[in-house]
Amino acid sequence: MTRSTDRALFTLGAWLLALVWLLPLAYAVWTAFHPPAFETRFVLFAPLTLENFSRAWNAAPFGRYFLNTIALVTMVLAAQLVLCSLAAFAFARFEFPGKGVLFALVLVQLMVMPDILLVRNYTTIRSLGLVDTILAIGLPYFASGFAIFLLRQTFKTIPRELDEAARIEGCSWLGLLMRVYVPLARPTMLAFGLVSVSHHWNNFIWPLIITSSVETRPLTVGLSIFATSDSGTEWSIITAATLITSAPLLIGFLLFQRQFVQSFMRAGIK
């Protein structure tokens, strides 16, 4: 096949995959903005309504769920950036006994599925007396093997001459990290931050297990409980609630998609 044919097939395949991805979202938008009578009737001039969103918002404490989720993703990301930056800096610039073994253990964490550790994590959280708290949801994710690996690779690309110059000027190791390494690694940190926020915004299994009250449930758990008990099978209300919970991520992606792509390209995330 010629190069033009290959390109045409690639473009066609990309559009087909995009269409498959878009169809569920398009159906959710349709049912959310139309009366229940048009859940399966696709009439071009069907009446539009915002009542589904009002009913969904009033049927469950989504305001509280939003606060819980924002607090969760902010706490987890802040802890990951601090802890993983320190660990990555140590692995990239210091020599100490057992360094290779410890870094190998960090890489092993990337191969372990989080679901395998659910029982052990729950036992640990219960022994600490933190069950049904927002801290309990985020605590197992504070140390991210992926973040340590990613930042270590970024830190190793920074010339050591900058270390020597900063040390000659009297800069401490912590000052070197904060004034030299962190600013140069901002694209990588931004790219990881996007991955982290997206993951923990949508995380479901662990928050479902560790929480049992409205005061601690994130959006994913709240939406699941709402869809199974509060609104029955009225899809227009369920899809409206789904759009409410996913709207921040969708709006953020649409507004900053160019910055997102640039951050991923600079960080080397595929």
C-alpha cells in the first residue's frame, strides 16, 4: 500500500475510535438535557430542559461530595509532590547503601495492582483508627512509585554543574532542590499532577470500601449510591448527575488541552 493509503486508513481508524469513545458521552448529554420521554427517542427538535440537573442536585448532597473530592485530590497531590520530589532527588543525586535495591522496590510498586492491597490497606487504616475519613482515602497513595520514577528520570537530566554552582554559593541540598530542580521539573510535575488528579477524581473501589458516611464520600461513591437507590432507572436524572460529577474534568480539559499536551510531551509520558 502507498503512503497516502496508509495515512487514509490511519485517519479513518482514528475517527472510528473517537466516535466509539464519543457515543456514550453524546447519549449522556442528550438524555440529560431532554425530558425523560426522549431518553430513547432522538427527535431533532425535542424540547430542552435543565430540570434533570435540578432534580439530580437536590436529590443527593452533591455539594458535599464535591468538597470531599476536591479536598481529597488536593491532599493527595500535595503529599505526592512533596514526598516523591524528595525521594526522586535522593535517588538521582545521592549515593547510599542499598540505593539500587530500594529503587528496584519502587519499580516493583508499578507492577502491583492497587486492588491486590485492598484488604491489607483496610487492616492498616483500621488499626490507625482512620476508617471513614478523607485522610484514609488518600493515605495509601501518598507515595507514588510512578511519580518517583518520573521525577528521578527528569532530575538526572539536569546538569551537575548547576549543583556545583549552587553549592559554591552556599545553597543547601533542600535549597538546591527547591530553587533549581523543582523549577526545571515543572512540566513533568504538571503532567503527573494531571494524571494524579484525574485518577483520584475517578477512583471508586477503595473509597467505596473505606467510607460509609456523606461527610467523607467522594463524587464517584456518591454517584453510585445515587444511581442505585435514589433515582431508580430514570436515566435522564442519572446522566444529569453523571455530567455534574464529570463536568470539572471535561471543562478543564477543553480549556487547557494545549497546555496538557505540551506538558505530556515535555515530560515524555506516552
